[in-house]
Amino acid sequence: MQADIVLPWLVGRFDMEHYPAFQKMIAEDVAWCREHGKGYVPVLFPGFSWHNLRNGRAPLDQIPRLGGRFFWRQAEGALRAGAVSLYLAMFDEIDEGTAFFKCTNRPPAGKSPFLTYGGLPSDHYLWLAGEAARMLRGERPLSEEMPERDSVR
């Protein structure tokens, strides 16, 4: 079997505290792929929850988004590790708490609780993904510090 690109599915595998071990693994994967003429695309996710998919038998905020800091740490870490492409998971995965698309901070009432963006603008994660893309393209410096919306541009 042959492949041109390695894209490991990392969603739900770590949280902010455990990310450094995965960043080391990403750097090792990038090096291996370069040595073997393969592309490498790390998967980044903004947070995670299987609470509703597991009928409440998992924490509601299993891997917290931390207002975007968790996603930003992954983006900066992957680029610092040598990644030249990024895959964002997932645009519309509300059921796993990984959605990037616009979401309300006032979800409808019902049996299933919803995570919100904690009062952040409804397009916060789309905007942050755009800022990560700018960092990827070299249009903004590589920085561990997450940008603030009003201070950018």
C-alpha cells in the first residue's frame, strides 16, 4: 500500500495539559515524512465532547476549548514542529463538540445540553482558524499567544 500524505486522526486524544507529548510526536512524524518523501497533515480540533453521543455518560466539556487557546496551541505547536499544512476537524460536528462554524450562545432548550462559545462571537472559531491560516502562510508571526480580535488587522 502506498500513500502520499500521512494524516493522523488526533481528535479527542489529548487536552491542553497533554498536548506537549503529542507535539513531540508530531515533530517526529514530520521528520519521518520528510525523510520518506511524504506529506504530513496534523489534525487540529477546538475542543471535544461525547456527552450527548453517549447519553450523558461522558463529561459535557470533556476537552475544553478554553476560549480558543486549546486550538491556537495546537496550530502554533504543529507549525513549530514543521507542519506545512493543517486539517481542522470539524466544520460542523456539533455532536462531538468540535464545530468551527457559527454557533449561538443561546442554544434551544431541550433534553440534550449544548456547549456554547462562552459568550464569544458566534464566528470566533472561524475567525481564529483564519488567523491560524495567516500564521501558516507566514502573514503573521508564529506565536504561542492567541491573537485578540480587536488587536489584529
